[in-house]
Amino acid sequence: MLPALTLVVPCYNEEESLPITAATLAAKLEELAAKERIDASSRVLFVDDGSADGTWSIINSLSKSSRGFTGIKLSRNVGHQNALIAGLEHVTSEICISIDADLQDDVNAIDAMVEHYHDGFQVVYGVRRDRSSDSLFKRKTAKAFYSLMSKLGVESVDNHADFRLLSAKALKALLSLRETNVYLRGMVPLVGFPASSVYYDRSARFAGESKYPFRKMLALAIHGVTSLSVAPLRLIAILGLTISFFAGVLSIWVIASKLFGHPTQGWASTTLVTFFMGGVQMLALGVVGEYIGCIYLEVKRRPKYFVERTTKDENCQG
Ligand code: UDP
Ligand code: MG
């Protein structure tokens, strides 16, 4: 029997890109079904992440026009990662692929992903070969972030965002990680399963603007580090030890110079050390605070999203 595929598409104010995206994805599903690589019951599942524009009404009319389109509308904007989780939790098919609504990720890579699934892989990462369509700033910060993550001992796939295939088994395992701070790129390698990669060129957004300003990118990066690594806490301890060692040496020197009659002149050196220590302590407290904040959110176990309505409800009503 052929596997059914669900394409999970998070959408936040995507009214400009949705019509073309929907047509492109539906054509891809039809093509793969005609080639007998996936089942004809395969679907596109749109997640409206609290959009303020006409995104939901487009999703709704798409679902009325064809059974191939379904959608869920979240009660408010919860961010890309949580919207993705919402979509993934609604998948019932044998395989699913998450893909952005702006089609920056190459739709044609889906063919190869499905082939890898038929070859026995449970997780297939879409990896960007070329990022020349991204701004220089985005490329540089992304590179620095990936190298920081690997130095902190977090296993992740370089240049892979959230374009990936998951089998039902891998998806179930992923969703069993009940954490509140989700960073899917780091969580998928954690669950294991045979994995492979498909390489593609990332193109520019064909419509609308990026919904990932620097502030959101930074928040995602901090989430990524704090949810997967405790190395920064250890670094603080090492830093504390090193500074204490130098402070010990310094105090021996201070006592010795007092005893042997070389009065200390240095106001400058004293204040410098005070400022430096103040800075280091604030930074260390900030890092510890970041982790405590995460623990706080985790223990509350708040749901990551609420579903306001689905295309099924709408189609029943009207
Ligand atoms: N997105 C979302 N919620 C948000 C921000 C973005 O669901 O709060 C969706 C957006 O509609 C798109 C995907 O996440 O489908 C990736 O966003 P975008 O293309 O703006 O990010 P970029 O490619 O610039 O990193
Ligand atoms: Mg994009």
C-alpha cells in the first residue's frame, strides 16, 4: 500500500503567497500520486498562526474547492515552532513533510524525500546547499549560530531549517517530548531513527515579507541553546573558578606588598577589577536567569496553542 503524505504548512499573514503555494503543493501531491509514490488521499494541512490578514478565508475557500486542502486556525499568533507543532499534532497520515508557506524551500526536493522514505529512512532533512538568496547578515548570523551550537555539544544538521520528512514513528517519538520551549531542529536529531538528507537551493521569498525579524531570530537562538545544552552554566562555573584563582594570586601579592613596604598606588587597577567583576557577575546571573525562566515556563506546562476552528468545522456549517 502506498503511504499517504501530509504537507504541514505554517502560515502567518501569508495571503499574498498562499494561492500560488497551494496550487504548487497540490500539483506536487498529484504528480507523486500519479507516479504511485504516495497515496491519492495525501493532503496539504495549513496552520493559520493567528494571522491578521485574509489568510484564514483563503485556507477556508481552498478547503471548499478541494478535499486536498485542510486547515486549522490557532486562537492567536504562537510563533513558527509552536504553529508547526500544532500542525504535526494533527497529522494522521503515514508520512508528513513540514514546509514554509513562502516556498523558499524547493518543492521539487519532496520527490527525493519520499524516495528516501521508500528506501527505509524515517527522517529526511532538507538541507540548503546555497543560501545566496538570504541576506549577508542572515547568512553570517546563521553560520555563527550553528558553530556555537556544535561547540556547545548540541547535535544539529547544518543549514537545515524546518523542511523535513518524518515517518509516523518518528513523529510519534518527537511529539512525546513534551517540552514547552520547542526547538524542532535540535529535537529531531535527539529522537534518533535512520535519517538522511536531501540537498536543495534555497530561493528568495516570492511574495510578502519575512516574518522572522532579528528579534525573533535571537529568541529562537536562545531557545535553541537553553533547551538543548547546559554548557553555558558549566562555563560560568569554570569562569568563576578561573577568576577566583587569579583573585587568590592577587591577594597574596597585595598582602606581600603591604608587609614588605610597597604601598599600593593603584586606584585605576582597583576600580577596573571592580567593574570587570561586576560585569562578569551580571552576565553570569543573566545566563542563570535565562535557564530559570525556561524552567519556570516548563513547570507551568501551558498548552503551546489553542485551536479556534478547523476547515472541517467550517465545511460542516456551510
Ligand atoms: N510563521 C508562522 N508564525 C510566525 C512567523 C512565521 O507560522 O510567527 C511562518 C511563515 O508564515 C512561514 C514560515 O513560518 O511559512 C517561515 O517564516 P518566514 O518565511 O517569514 O521566515 P524566514 O524564511 O524569513 O526565516
Ligand atoms: Mg521564508
